[in-house]
Amino acid sequence: PADVFLPHNYTRNCVVYTGTHDNDTAVGWFKNATAKEKRFASRYLRLESGDDIAWKLIRAAWSSVGAFALAPMQDFLSLGSEARINFPGKPSGNWTWRFVGTDLSEELCERIREFNFLYQRKNTDKKVEA
């Protein structure tokens, strides 16, 4: 499909992200996607049984030519819809999910550092403390 929103079609002058506070997490999106969307995403991302969809999407963002790549903490943690921040138009029950320091494990920090190194994103030489 000729889709300007697919990572291989991005230009350098863009910000690439797996999601915002106004949409579902990557895991939640995939769980609720149509069969057609799941098939395409699986083919595009080379998703195999047991793979983590959130990290496949993070890899697609980080490996794109976009000047900036980012992901919500919920995607780094591979959380589902229970960690969604906001439902636009819903008057209450939003903004309740919280990240706690113990969520930021050394393993997670190392994985992010590795992606930053592989895809030449900034600050790869600085150690982030868990």
C-alpha cells in the first residue's frame, strides 16, 4: 500500500512516535485491531509468534529516518489498554495511570540504550541509572 504514514515513507523532517496520550497503547491497539490490520502489521513488522508488538513498533520508529523518535512509557513497558492515559471526549476516569520508578529496570534502560546506539539516536554514551 502507498501509505505516507508507513515508516519507510517518512521524511527526515518529522517526529515518529508509537502513540500519544490520546490513543491506546501499542499492545492495546494490536489486541483491538481488525484481522486485516493485524495481518498487515504482522507482515510489515515481521511479527512472529511470541514477539512483542510494542517493541516491534518501537523498532520501526527508531529505525525510521525521522529526526526524532519517541514512545510512551506504556509502550516501553509493553502494557495493554489498562494503561491508556486519555479517552478524548470521556469526561472522567482519564489521566489515572502512573509510572513508578521501579518500572524503570536496568534491563529496560539497557534495551533503550541499545536501540539508541543501533539507530544512532542521541545520548548513547551516557548511562541512565535505573
